[in-house]
Amino acid sequence: MNYRVVVAHEAEKVLDRLDRPTEQRVRARFLQLAEDPFDSRLSAPLTERPGVRKSRVGGWRILFTVDRDARVLFVATVDTRGQVYKHS
């Protein structure tokens, strides 16, 4: 039950600026989310934004949406906890 992961350009730019171990941890989480994006151990819905989910990797947050019909997980934002909720 894999989902295809699509990373937004802005999120990709943030990943490029991360140190190597952190980038690898975040990208590993993408693969875990592709297996089951609704696993409560990996992600939770945002209450203020319907349809958007969040996942925590250390001090970093991943905001994403899921298209069940197309089986696509769209990563919209990757940023620190203090900044991620100010985007979009």
C-alpha cells in the first residue's frame, strides 16, 4: 500500500540546506510515511488546516497532504517547529 512521494520545490530547497544526517532522517521519514501516511505513530492531522497532516523528526516538522485516489503523498513544507506553521 505504497504512496508516491512528491516533494514541493520549497521543501526540496530546505532539504538541500540541511546537514547530511538530518536530511537523511527526514527523507527516511518520507519513506515511512509512503508506507502508511495515516499511522498515528508517524503523523497527526493539523486541527487548524483540514486535510493537512504533520510529522515530527527531531526539531523538524513535515507538513503534507494525501490524495488517497491517486495514491500520492505531497510534502508541502519542511521546517523547524517554530517556523513551519507560519508557511502557506
